[in-house]
Amino acid sequence: MKKVFLAITAVSTAFLLIIPVSVLAFASSLFSNEDSVDIDQPQFSEQTLQYLPWVTEILENSSLSGDYATLILAIVEVRTQGLETDVMDIAHTLYETDFPEDPHPAVSDPYVSIETGIQYLKRLLSLCGVVSMENTSAIALAVQAYNFGSGYIPYAEEHGGHGTSTAGLYYQSHRFETDSYRDVNFSAKVMAYLTPSQDQGYQFPVPGYTDISAGFGWYDPWNTGVQTWHSGLDFPAPTGTPVAAIAGGIVTVAGWDRYFGNYIEIRHSNGDVSLYAHNSKLLADEGETVNQGQEIALVGATGNATGPHCHLELHINGEAVDPRPYLPEG
């Protein structure tokens, strides 16, 4: 373990990140009154929070801002919930991604796990060009690389950027199907801890039709035995049924895609983006400002679709997330 830690430290010295420190601001937000936090925002367990002092100390020693403490704790929470000695699961990451030729020893010291994990993440952040916590898209790429290995970074850059679709393709091409450690939605789970969910008051995309024929995640749309990653929800409805904006915003895309068919993307005031695919007709133009509930398209089966439905995606911090928790109870 010491061998790899020194190797990572040596590599990371070439990628120093100098970022202003704001530990007090982080601590204030982390331990703020529970009533002020949106109920949809995931919470840290007590087991994970116990490592905050070590995380803060190691970040300071590594020249990373204390602002990254939330990110480190989020990785701990998603990987181990703070219940294992290798709290950042760093041995699994290093020895099966960037150092596969080395043995896979156990890490029995939580401090070493956090120290090595931060050094490795620091290198990934630098490779992704991260200069501050405001670079959420680049941070998400680095976080996914923490789960997949640094080789995912050039792959994502060559395939249109990081997203759940790109991660899914990488997952399949690298034969991770039997590896429970790999998670195509790892960065989305981690990033959810960085930005509290905003109460946008989303509505269903097809008024009167709340049944879901395909959920978020892996599924077999053609019943062929081949699983495909599904980055949204499908709401079946007759062709020509109006599709409504789940919230107000600006139409950033109104066009055609061979997979989505006729589709629309809307950027909302809180930065979230919603996508509506497979429409038979588009009723809103790119650049147009739309209101919540406004008809923007008509249900169809264009593109790669098994039948008439509205495919809805919700992107938060550049990641497709399961829209179901953000919609009213059906």
C-alpha cells in the first residue's frame, strides 16, 4: 500500500491545485439546521461524518481547499457508508484500475485510506482541469473516473463528454458486468451531496398519464435478453397526446436525434435540464421561453422507440438522475 501511495503522491505533485480555503463555510453548511435542508437531499451517516476532522486535515496538507471536504465525504458515503476500514475503497480502485499488475492488499487503516484516496482524486481532478468546486461537470468526470479508473477520462472526452450514457458504454465495453464495485451512476450519486435539491415543483410531462412503462436504470426493451441503460422514465400515451414542460425554462434544443427522434431540452432556472424524446411533433422552438405546463410537443414513437410514449430525462449537475423522486406522487 505504501508503495502505491508514494507512487500516487509522486504523480500528483505534477498536478497541484491551488484553491482558496473556506473550511468554516463548509462546516456551517454541513451542520446547518436540518429543517433548512430539502428533504430530497441525501444525508451523511454518523459513521461517515466521524471522518470529517481527518478529511479536513489531509486536504489542508495536500493543498486542496476544505471546500472539497463534502466531495470526499460523499465518496465515503456512497462507497462504504463509513463502515469499513478502507473507508474510501481505495485499494479496490488503485489495484484494479491504474495498478492492475499489483496485488490487491487490504487497507486496514482508515486514515491511510482517506489520505491515499484524496491524493488519487487530486490527480484525477487535475487531469480533468478542475480549478474550483464550480467546475461541476469536470468534477463529475473525475468522480466517475475514481470508480472506473483514470482511463475513463480520455474515453469520455473522445465520446462527447461524461454522462450516464457514456459511462454505460464504457461499462459494457470493459466487461464490468460481473463487478459489483463499478457503478455507471456513481458520479450522480456522489454529486447529489454537493448541490441540495431545489424545490422546483416539477409536474408530470404528459398530463393525465402517470403510468411508467420503463424506469431509470438497466432494462431489456426488446425482450432479447440484452440489457440497455435507460437514463429516464417512459410515460406511454396515445400518439398526438400533448407533452407539457415539467417546469418553466428556456428551450435549449429542439431537434432530431437518431435515438431520441424529435426531442426537446429545457434548461430550468435552478440549472436542471429536462429532456422529452420520441415526439411526433415539436411545438416549441429553440431559444423560446416556456412556462410550466405549456404544451411543447406531441407524443409519438420517433427515433428508437417501442411504441408511442414520452421519454423524460432530468439532468442535475450534468448527470441524468432518476426523475421519479422529483415528480409528484402518481
